Amino acid sequence: MRSIFSAVVSSSPTWVLALTVLGVGCTIDNGLGSVKDNSGPDFDTGGPGIDTSGGDTGPTVDTAPGSCQEQTFAGKPVPQTEQCFDAGPPVGSFTPVVEWKKDTFATAGSDSNVMMMPAVGSLTDDDGDGDADSDDIPDIVFIAYGNSYPAGTLRVISGDGGAEKLTITNQSVQGTGGVALGDIDGDGWTDIVAPTTDYKIKMFDHTGALKWTSTSLSGHMYGTSDNPAISDMDGDGHPEIIVGNAILNYRGAVVGKGNSGMAGVNGQNVGTTAFAVDIDGDGQQEVVTGNALYNMDGSVKASNSQVDGYPAVGNFDGDDNGEIVVVSGGKIRLMDDDLRVLCSIAIPGAGSSYYGGPPTIADFDGDGEAEFAAASGSKYTVFEKDCSVKWQMNTQDASSGNTGSSVFDFEGDGSAEAIYADETKLWAFNGSDGVVKVQSNEHSNGTWLEYPAIADVDSDGHAEIVVANTSPKIGIYVFGDAGNSWMPGRKIWNEHAYSITNVDDDGGIPATADRNWLSYNNFRSGDLAPAGGYSGPDLIVSVKDVCTDECDRKRLMVWLQIANDGYEDVEEDVTISLYGVMDSGSDVLLADTVVTDSIPAGMSLDSVTFTLDPVPATLASVYGKVDFGNNSDHDIVDECIEDNNEDVYSDNLCPR
């Protein structure tokens, strides 16, 4: 069927041709804004009553007696829907107190020193529904050492008070090694992987049963303070385990070994922190170390001549690929996804070649751009993306200078807190300027690669800080706010190389993980809640009028108007569609057009005029859609209400 659909070009603003799917001429005229050309291949270039000049002719007006008159329903303010705005919780306080601590243990009681990042996840079915997920009280998983050193005891305690859930002894797990949590075998339960003193990885299920032990990975991990990570590198639904520059499959078999960096400090034997992400968007994840990227089979994807070190990944140049922050040799550097060094600087307070701990990435100051941070022997420093120092504060970590840190906006005020535990204090620094908000003496540690985890460990709707301690303070200390006002946090922090999108709330490992830097742009940060609450747009469409005065000429005019009654401007292109309901009951697209101008919150735009010429013989009624209608899978605008994007004209159309 040949279409005779056309559009009249008004004087201002400019309109161009739109789309038809019927053999119906449809003239569109409006004063909303520019419209994208959606004309199809069947567009008719001429015909009676059709303007094809493309010039600024202004609206077509038929002044014959009994004819439809051109009109415009002008844009104006509209009432805004309260549902589209939530001011959020009031800004909270920041008065950390020890909510509870676990410093004595019923089994292997001498193993009470913790020098690793405590991991958080649900391993036990607390609510009795047959699974362990985000509905249950989270558990804290860690390795403690004492008389058994250099080996340790793997412990699982409840997050709401420290009740001992699992104690795994005599497995040669590294006393200062890290653990990683995730559903590795696909049974729906969270598993634990941990490194051993003889260069192996062991997997334990949620009951504590040993499921497998890898072969020796000597030469590919350090054998002390190694921190494994879990990712589905090839997207096949079966996660891989990364430790150093070795890659294991979900059954513990080695599938790849790199031959260069392993995300540790060369020659210092202070542990590895490698992980995997899809850094270049090719659909396959790469193992990230300080000076090399590996494919899953261990082959080198990229490398450079820099010394190895502790990595983190974020976005600092605006493209979709990640950039790598590396700490090593008393310096911090930023590298592009091809490992080209973008900038480098000495870390303040780095007293020897190995001082400097694993970096953290976050928008520390709320300016919309990420910064990165690192601790050293005597300073905690935040750097801008050009490696310049934003601020630095004095700390004390002369024993190793290798500790990490974490970030969270506890108060919901738009400025995150940097959380850092050195040898003698738990510190909280204001993210924007480094002002000390807390220096708690309820902490001590000999320090290695550990850092505090941040999660809602007791399911009270507020984040807590989970801190590892060695003598004189020992065990696990959990800090919360004295006023119970901190923002909500996730109930999981599953590994040393934690990022929000690499693990699901129930411990599942995504087959295709979102690249964290494209949505959150942080690393070792749990900052999820928007500081200002929620505001969103809400598009609505109205059939303002239908003129049937020319039905005897088989001509019909319809006016649609769109509005945004939400609390956020719509900047995306928006499609307005006119649909017909035929006698058969089928819905047919008659025409649509695209508005490219902004639609301000609380405003309607000038109406759009659609002219059907001729009117389809079996047309029973018409209705309008905006952004492809209610709850559409093809919508462009993320709205606070998605089921009010259609409006039906219920009166009679042309008599038949």
C-alpha cells in the first residue's frame, strides 16, 4: 500500500517528516521543538493538499465552512506528582561507636588475631525459607591466626552479634590471607575460597565442607596475604577464581597462568590482589594486575615495563573503557586500558620502596568525577585524576604501609567518608577536604593488606563498619552510628577487590557483570544511596481534541499534548505516537514524531496536530502514546511512573 503521509513544516521551530505505517495521509504541525526525521521508504512526495516545499510556510489552515480549524493547546505549568519526588532521609550524624565485638572464640581460641579484610555475605538460612540470601542476617567471614601461624582458622560469625556459625581448622589457610565469597558451584548457596600456605586455593561450601583443593600455584601467588577474587570471565554461567596471575575454573582446575605481574609488590611477599573485569568492553573479562592484563587462558593481552603493584579500576577519561590505578614502589599511577601510563606521582609518606596500600576509587568530594586514594606509612592521601594531591592527612602505619581503605557516604550529605584503619586508630576523613571526623582508639593492628568492610551486617537498614584487629585489640569490631542514622548499605562485601556490580545481593556471580565504572565509578566503595533522595520525570500524554467536522470528506484532525509532571527535566528524545483501534480490535500505529527539545519538570509542551486524510474505513477510536506507551520494553526515559503514558479518546469518531 502506498503511503500519502506527509508533514507540514511550520515557521518556528523546524519540523521535518515523520513516520506512517498506514496508507493514511497524516499532517503534523506543532510548536514544540525540532523533530527527527522518521520518514519511511514509502513516503509520498506529492498529492492534493500536501505541502512538500520544505519551506517555512507556516501551519495549514482550512477556512472552508464546516471545516476543522487549526488550533494549538499552548504549553503551560502542570501539577507535579509527589510520587516523583522523595527528599530522602534527613542528613544523619557521624558518631561511630562499637556496636559489638567478637574477641573470644569457643574453638581454636588462640586464633583471635585478624589481619585481613573481613568479608560479608549470607551463608546461613536464618529465616528458615530454605536458602541464604539478602533476606537473612549477613555473616562475617574471616581468617584468624595465633598459635597456628602462619596458618589460621577460617571463621564465620553472625553479623548481628558475632555468634559463631562455622569454624574450619587444620586446612592450612593463610593466617593473613583473604577470602572471597560467591556461589561458585551454582547450587544457590554462597561458597568460600581461601588461599593456603602451600600456594593452593581451597573451596568450602556454606556448611564448611571442603569441596576441592587446587594444585600448587607456586610462582603465581605469594603464599601469604593472597587475596582471591571471583568473576565469570567468559560469561558461561560458571565463575572463575583469580589469585595472583593464576585462573581456576569453578571446579578448581587451572585454566590459565600469567607470566608477568600478579597484582602484588615485587619481591616484598606481602600478598596479591588481582581481579577480573571487562576493561575494554569486548565481552570477555581480563585479569588485572599492576603491569599486565591476561586473558582467561593466561595469555598476555597487554603489558608494560612498570613494576607490579596493587590495582583498582575506574573511569577517569570519559570513554567507556576502564582506567587502572596502581600503587607500587612508593608511587601511584594511572594507566589507560592499554596500560599506557597517564600520570604518576610519589605517594606522600611512602617511607620505602614498598610502602603504599591497595587504592580506593570514589567521588570523594561529590563533584561528579572520581578521585583515587591510597595509604602509606604515615599519610592517607586522595589524588585527583591528574595524579595531583587533593588532600592528605597524617596516619601511622610504619609496620607495613600496605593497608587499604574503603569509602561510603554514611550521612547522605553528598560528601563521602574515607574509612581507614592504621596500627592504632580507626579513622574517618571527610571526603571533600580530609577533615578528621573520627579517630577511634577502639582498634589496633600490625597491618598488612587489610581494610574495613562496609555493609549492613545486622539487617537494620543502616550500614556498619567491620574492622579487623590484632593484639592488643583482637578479633572483629563492628562500628555503627550512635544515633542509628547512617544510610542503607548492601548486605554483602564479598572480596578484597570489591566492586558493586561484580556480585549479586544473594552472593550470585553475574554471568555478564555490568562494568562498575559506567554506573558507580568506584572501587572498594559501597556508596549506593543518592545523597539527595530521589527525583524523577513523569511523561504523560493527553488527547486534547478530535475534530470530526470533515468526516464527510474522510478527514480527521487529532491534537495530542505531552507533559512532564515529575521533578526532573527530560533531556532525551521523546516519541509521540498516534494509534488507531480498528473495528477488529487491533491496534495500529497511524503516525509518530520525535521531540528533541528538553521537556522541563512541571510543564506541558505545545500540542501536536495530526491530520488523517483519508480516515481509515474501519477506524473505531484513536489514542495517544508517549515514549512508546505504558510499561514498554522500548522506552527511552526512565520515569517514576511508567503506566500513565497513554490516553484514549472515548467519544465517537466519524459515523459509518
